[in-house]
Amino acid sequence: MRGRTRSRRGPTIARTFRIALLAVVTGLLLFPFYWTLLTSLQPRGAIYKTHPSLLPEAFRWQSYLEIFQLRPFDLWLQNSLLIAAGTTALSMALGIPAAYSLARFAYQGKRSLGMVVLITQMLPASLIVVPIYLAFLRFGLLESKIGVILAHASMTLPYAIWMLRGFFETIPMEVLEAAMVDGCSRLRAMLRISLPLAVPGIVGAGLYVFETSWNEYLFARTFISRGENMVVSVGISTFIGEYTVFWHQIMAAAVISALPAFIIFFVFQRFLVQGLSSGAVKG
Amino acid sequence: MSVPTSPRLHANPPFLSAARRRTRVDFLPYLLFLPALLAIGAVLFYPVVQAILISLRAYYLPKVATSGTPFIGLANYRAISEAPEFWHALLFNAVYTVGSVVGLYVLSLLVAMLLNDEFRGRGLFRALVIVPWAVPYVVAALTWIWIFDIQFGVLNSVLLRTGVIEKAVPWLLSPNWAKFSVILSTIWKQFPFAAIMLLAGLQGIPRELYEAADVDGASALGRFRYVTLPGLHNVSLLVILLSGIQIFKLFTVIYLLTAGGPGHATETLVVQTYLEAFSTFDMGRASAIGVVTLVITLVFSFLLIRFGYREEAKT
Amino acid sequence: MMPRRLTAILLVLLVGLAIAPGAALAAKTALRMGTWQADDPAFGPFYKEAIAAFQKANPDLEIVLEHSPSAAYWDKLLTQIATKNAPDIMKFAGYNFHEYVAMNALEALDGFLAKTDILRRFYPVQKSFPVVDGKAYAVILMQRGTAVYYNMRMLQEAGLAIPKDLKQLAEAAKKLTKKRGAETVQYGLGLRTDPKHQDVQEYTLLFALAYGSHWSANGKWVLTDPKVIQGVQFAKDLYDAGVSPLSAQPNLLRELFWQEKLAMQIDGPWYYAQIEKGNPKMLKDVGSFLLPTAGGGGAVSTGGPMNLIGVSSNSKFKAEAWKFIEFISQSEWQRKFADASFNVPGMKGALSAEFLKANPWFGTFQEAIDVAEQIPPPGFETKFSPFRKTMNGALGDIFILGKPVQETLKAAQGELEKLATR
């Protein structure tokens, strides 16, 4: 049996220590986000202090309302969600077969194909944005969510493929061979056996794609200018005015923009660590 | 169901190597790969080719109207190789990537191992760990700039008040501190992805191996060395490869924090590419730096995969 | 005998084809306009109103606003220019004007201008109209002139008069800096020194100008000229004396001033709206004066056109795009611009008499426009962007890292001289 979490291993003291350590580490890691939250609650004049207080001194919630009033923030959230979901769907639909191909087959040019997709990621984004803009211009893909989805998918597919490949490779051969003995075709073996076993990998890759698309800034801002398609990552920077930075608003927007991704992750994280379904392979 | 009819079954991997057994080519693996290849190629093929071609031309925007974009061969490459900033950026890029990847890996491993425990509320912790990654780059950068501010930043404030330092540290304003700060922020922003992957990898280590180690009387450290680390070998490689590629060309963090400054101290190749294109308007030279970036990344990836990858041990 | 469904389809197609040309005639011409100010509390409403009024007056034209956040706008515009997809109506900053002209991004407007009286009503040609090789490539949206805002109450309390030369300025700045223990509770003079922010060289230029020199002269870089060195050294000495927050960004200084923690702030007319929004009560204490020359007896300012509007050379609707520019150049709209944003538009005398009466100190900014020197170094306008990066880097080294002024400027000059070879 594989991969169950190591529960009740070792003495309770050691475990308590580990949990305490986790709490401390998490706390430290989240401090910058805590700081963002704190700043979003400050009134406007209180930001610049040489020794800022570590604890909240004010609870000015209005910033959270203001951002929705001052900007179509809900529209941005919606657009970001649609684009991220679209990118995830596309990347998974195309990436899973490709990864499976790399993991479970041996054929000419396999290694090269794997490298080729990765090579496309090695050029700086700032360089390729102009030619892509030109191509999108010619094909009418500017100012559209589809264009951004396509661009994001091209950015995330290679990573998704490599991640998924890694997970597909951990599925023991015996499982698939057993299925083949039972008369499964190769495709059916892939769909009915391998996929369910690779759920942690698929969820992981899917979350990666979602997050990357959600946060992506350069392509989104270059390909979209009209208000109706604006996304969160670009829209937030509109709080950085030409002459002033509206700190408390931008931090409030920051907190809100992190929420959807966090919630989705929270919902899906249990699939990440689910072990293989029991009884799949004997000992 | 009785006798296996498929002639393509072997006991040894790769189990579906049709090419050896049959005379005609097996199309299935190619077909599986094709849609992804098309999608990526449709968007990126033209830009990649364009970038390479432009790097061989003189493409200085303010002069294009009058002199066009003549072919100049490797002149752009020669020009950048003669610029000290280029070599400096190359060196810092290496330092930045190695520093960030190592820091990120150690941190992720620690967090993944801590998260591997079973306890109530671990779902919440697992989700919390994702937060640095969930925050948009612009926001993360602003927050860090704020925290690192020499006069009003909380980091200096805390360090001064607790007496750890006597004078405010110019986190983003002195060349060496800026390099450190940029690496720190990158680790913070990028580690969740690695932690998740390593966690999933830890899940994949068969329990029997740990039990066997216990039976043999291994200590916690022994278990770590002989079961955990080897079990994570391929996942670790994957993590290092993917985050390495990402970080090598990571632009947003550095650009938003220091814009490559102070001076040229935190300029990496991608930052230089951007500045050449959007500040100096020299597309030719920018493309040349971009191609160099691609070649370097390619060589390292190739080496890493070639010498690091191990076939997964089968039970 | 055709199947019924097919007939229906053909009928629809025929009808469609019949209507289509008519529809095309009735369709509006869409003019794209780029902006980074759609969300700005001052400019946003003005453009909204102007566009609505323009569309009403020209029913066959429609303006589609393409908005990008301020930081992102410039890269995007460059991408659009490079791919010949720039918006029909181009709004942009004065700094980059010469660069865009060199890239052939703008259409010459002399033909259009000749039919209007804009040249007569707007600021004088030589000083402000973006003219290159005798052709006008844009119309001014907003003028700039920098001067020193000061807190009258603070100066009075310290018994100081308005500084008449740089020495007095330095004394005032130091006297107005108050500390409580290790922490500074009041700063004397705001100096922009964050090397990441584009303003550094622009505002330090003021001090070089006060000593009598720009960064370049007669087609050559003169960073090692004693006047320039003195100017930079002056700013540096003040910085070292602690009169300004360390590595200050403009936002910080602006907030501090209206929070009444900063006595003097060098800025442009646009700052007024911020004070009003941040702390309207202090407006009565706000005064202004022009930065004096080093030895006194004169004043310096930096300025020139801040925002410009033009027609992109790749536009397919140049005449129509010009119509909008002509529209907002009318006196009525110029005055509306001034009222809405408290900024000086292209037209002379646009600010209302009532406003000036209520805010007498604003007059300084009008004067500033007349004395203002252009910001891009003369003779090197087409290299402004790379120049700015190098110069800001050098100044950052001087202010923050404490590198010696003369050497650093010399090194910067070396780098700048290499730019010419591109």
C-alpha cells in the first residue's frame, strides 16, 4: 500500500513539536500577507511611521467597500476566474494525453518532444510579447478572453506536461499490465486506470496552472485594454495612480485578490494528498 | 478472459514499446502529444523564431524609419559580449537562480515534511502555505518594498527595536543587500509550488519502506537519508528543474522590487532584455540577450535531465 | 424544387445582404484613444464628459477608450507603435515626444492646425509647442512648471522669510527639520531620491539649473561641468543633513506635506488636487515660491509640455481623430480642463479668475511655466529614456550609497556618450 500519511508515528511529543514548528514556520511565512492585511485596515494618514505597530491599531473596513465602489472589481474577479478556469481546462485537456505519451510510451523523438516544449519557455516573456501581440492582432485575438487563455495555456502547458509526466511515471507497470491482461486497450487503460491513480498529480498540475493564470500580468495587460475584459492582476495596479499610491485600497484589493485562489486550493488540497485507491495493486 | 492477446506486453519497462515489436509505426503516442504541441506551437513558434531572426538585425526603433532593419549577423552578440553589464547580469542571474532554488528547496522540503503529518486542521495549514503564491506579483512586490523600506519598513523597525542592528539596513538600496532581498522575496513567492509537489511526492513513498527501516532500527535521520530523500529523487529533480527554469527567467519580482538597481546590481538577463527593449528601444540587442538566455537555460536543463534523471524503482 | 429549409436560409441571406451595406453606412467610425487617466479622480470625469459631448456633436463618430494603469501604459504604447497598432488618438507624456517622432509614430498636424486658431490661443510656439524640424506633431494637453510648495505656518513659526537664494533655502530647510530623539517628526525639504522612480533626475536638475547649467549643452554632455557638480553637491549635502526622508518616493513626500510633516515640497500644479483631497484644512497655509538661482536674483523651473495628444501615423481615421483634438482645444473645454483638474492646459489664461483669487499662490505655477526649461537634455531628446535610467542610477549612487559626486557623474557621462553609437 502506498502513500498514506504517516499517522501516529513516533511519540506524541515529537508530533506536537512538529505541529508547533509548522505553526511557527507558517506564521513567519505569512507575515508579509499579514502586513498587507494590516495596511489595508489603516486610515489614510497613518501609513508612514518609522516604527509601525505590529498589531492592528485601526479597523477601517471601508477600504474593502471602496474598491468595489471605485472600480468594477467584481467584474475583474469574474474575468480572472473565467480566464483561469479556461486556461486550466485547456491545459489539462491537452496536457494529460501529452504527459501520458511521454511517461508510458517509448518512441522515436520522445526525448526531443519533451525538451522542445520546455524550450519554448526559455525565452523571456518581455521579448515574445511583441510578436505575440502582432500575431494576435492579425487574427483578431486581441481584447478577448480567448486570446489571453490561449497565451496562458501556451505558458503553462509545458510545465503541466512535465509535472504530470512525473506523476504518471510513478504508477507501477503492474497495474496497467494487469488491466491489459484483462483485455483493456491502451487508451482504456489510460483512462480507467492511470488517470484515477494520478489524481494527486493532476490536481497539483491543475492548481499550478490556475494560480499561474490568475496571477499573470504581462500578457493580460498587453492584450486587454477595454474595461469589459479587465482582470484582477492588472486592475489592481490602477490603484497606483500617476501621482499617488492609494495604499490602503491597494492592500484591500490584494487581500481580496488572493482569496479565490486560496479558496480553490483549500477545496482541492485534499485530492493532492489522497493516497491511491485501496486494492489497486496487491502488495 | 484468458490468454493475453496483445503481443505488446512485456515484463520489463517500457511496456508499450511498439516500435520494436511491430513493423508499422505506432501512432498513438504521437497523437496523444499532438494537440498540446499544436497549441504551444501556434502561440509560441512564431515569436521564438522571430526573436532569433531579429537578434541578427539592427533593430533600433528610433532609426527604423530612416535606416530600416538591416541584417548585421552577429554584431548584436558581439556588442553585448563587450558590455560589462552583460557579464555582470549573467553572473548575478546564476547567483540569483542557484540561491533562490536552493533556499526554496530546503524551505519546501521542511514545510512538506511538516505538512505530511496527520492532524486536525492540516487542511487549513496546507491551504495557508499557498498564500504567497496566491497573491498577485504586483501586490507581493509592493508589500515587500514596504517591508524593506529603509525608513518606514517594519523589518528595520523590528530589528532596530530588538537591538539586532544598530543602523537601518538599506535592503533595496545597497547593491549587496538588494541582491539578498531579491532572493528572499523570490523564495517567498515561489516556494509553495515546490512544497506542494514535494508533499505529493512524499505521499508516493511506500509505507513499507519506512516500516522496513524501523525494523532495521534506523533513527529519524536515517529514515530521512535512506528512505525519504531517495524516494523523492525524481520529484526533487522535477522541482529543481521547473523552478530553476522559472526563476532563471523570472522578471516580475526583480523588476517590481528594484528594477535592476541599484545601478545594475540586481539586473538579470531578462531584466536587461526588458530594459533594452522598452527603455532603450533596441529590439535587436534585446533579442540577442533573449536568445543567450534561451541557450543557457537549454544547456542546463539538458545536463540536469541527462545526468540526474533516474528511472523510478519498481517494487 | 428546393427544400423549404434551404429556401428560408437563402432568403435570410438575401435580406441580410440587402441590409448590410445600409447598416455599414449607418455604423459609426470607432476611434481608439489610449489613456492612463480613466480612473484618475481629476482627469477621469473630464474625459468622460468631453467624449460624451464630442460623440453627441458627431453622431457618426465613436470614441473607444483603451485604458491601462499608469505604469503599464508606456510599454503597451511602445508595443502598439512597434506593431503599427497605436490608438488613433494618442495621449502621451512630453518626455517621450521626440522619441516617438523619431519612430515615426506621430502624424504631422500642420495641415490641420492651419485651419484653426489654436496656435494663437495656446502657449507660444517656441516655448511649448512640440515642434520638430519645423513640423508640429502634437497638441498640448497639459503644461507643467515646478515650484516649491511651502507651509506658511511652519515658516512663520520659525521666523523665516521666503528663501531668495540657495543658501537661504538650505538654511530654511535645516531649520525646519525637527527631530524628537532619533526620529524626525518634521522634514524641511522634500528631495526625490529613490533611484527607482523616474523623477530623481528631473528634480535634481533644478539645482543644476539653479547654478546655471542643464545636463547637456551645445550637443554635448556636460555632467562634469562645475555648475552641474555644484548643483548636485548642493542637493546631496542637504540630503545628508537629513532634511528629507531617506530614499524618498514622490508619493511619500506628497503625503508628508499634506499631513503637515514636511515644510517644503517641490512639485507641479497637479499637486493641489491632492492636498485638497488629503487635508483641505491646510490649504489656507499653503504658499508657493519659485526656486531661486544659486546666487539669488532669478528663478528656475523645469517644465514644458507634460501631456500631449496627437494622431498616430498608422491611424486609418486621421481626420476624424483630429476632430476630437480640435474639439477639446476649444476655449470652453480648455477652461473645463483647468477647473476639473487644477492644472494648466495648453491654452493660455484658462484658469478662472475666481480660482486664482481663492488660491493666489497658484499664480506661481503660471510664472513657472514661463521660466521653465525642458526636461529632456537639449540635443539628446531622442535618447531620453536610456538617459533617464543611467542618470537616475548615478544619482541613486550619489545620494543613497554616498559615492563621490564628481567621479560618479564622470562615469555616468562615459556611459551616456556610448549611447550615441546606437
